[in-house]
Amino acid sequence: MKTRHKFYLILLSAFFIACSNDDDSVNPDPEPVEFSYDFNSGAEGWTGDFADYPEGEEESFELQFEHTSLPEPLDQSEGALMLSGTNDSDDLFMFIKREITGLTPNQQYTIDFDVEFASNVADNTPGAGGSPGESVYVKAGATSVEPVKEIDDDGMYRMNIDKSNQADSGEDMIVIGDFSNNTDQEVYTLKTVNNTAPFQATASSNGSLWLIVGTESGFMGNTTIFYNRISVALR
């Protein structure tokens, strides 16, 4: 009897060990890593810059970046990042960027962007070179290297990442919307855009990524955008 009892104990122990090993082998997807910015207290680490224009022409392009409040008639108690420029090159790129850290080194992430901004351009508004709404493309992306502008052989500032041009998505940035405000009124209105197609980026060896959001203009004129909220989920 004692021998049989000992045998059953051995079987029972083996069963629990097997179950424990099975549980350990299950590796469900971790919860998404989320970052959210509303700019009420400041720029929150975001900086702004411009590309796709000739070196030394900052003044003629009327390039501006600042932390400010939302414009009227929106709630001016809410903060925003304002970018403004007058497109004389048929391809002005205005962008904001921020580094995020604490990610898994060399890990590939699928990223969901959710961007809210204020636009004063009504739908289907005509303009020189294209619509000031539908021909101003909102893009978002992420890279393991810092996105910066560099001067090319023609004296033009170009990005060091692949954002592609205007309506086309690149390897490092994708189109997630346009600058039209989804109304028939030329007043600043909040609009939210996000990516419907998957976007992937790989964290650097030190576990960081650079987020970048911007507009690329085919409209020959001024665009002034106010970013009110940016949320990013990585999984």
C-alpha cells in the first residue's frame, strides 16, 4: 500500500510540473505601451522644425514654431503646439518630434497614432497648386534615429528619414489624414486623424524611438496648424 501511495504521489507531482511548464510556455501579448501629450503645461519635450525649402529662406517662408493656446473660437485655456509656414517650394514640410525611452532594445513595435489638431480650412477649398486642406497631408511616424533636416547638393533642406513626398507614405512616416476641417466653415475646428494601416518601427539598441508628426504641403500658400493632442500606443 505504501509503495502504491508513493507511486500516486509521483504521478501527481509529474502532473503539476507538466501543467506548470505549459503555463510558462504561454506568452500572451503584453499590454500596449502608451504615451499621451495634451500640451497644456508646455511642449512636453516636443520640438518643431521645417524641411523641403532652400537654405537661408526661413524669413521668406515665414516659418514659426511655438507653444501657445488653441485659437479662437476654440477653448483658449487648452495648450497647443503651433507650426506655421508659407509654402513657396511646392513641398514644405513642417514637423514636430520627440524621443521616447524605456522600450525594449531592438524590439519591433506596431504603432497606433491618434492626432488631434485645429484647422481653419473648410472642405473642398480651392487653392494655388492644390487645396489648402486636402492637399496638405498629415503624416506620422517613428524612427530609431533622430529625424533631422540636412542640406542636399542643391542647397535644399531635406529630411534624413524616408517620409516620401506629399500624398505618398514612406518607410518612416505614413499619411494619416489631411488638413481640411471636415466642415464648410473657415474657422478653426478640432479634427482627429489616425492610421488605419499598420505602422511598424524598431527601437534602438538603447530602447528608444523618435516620434514625428508633420504636414507636407502641395498648396502654394500659408498653413498654420495647432496640435492639441497626440497619443501613441506601441504593441
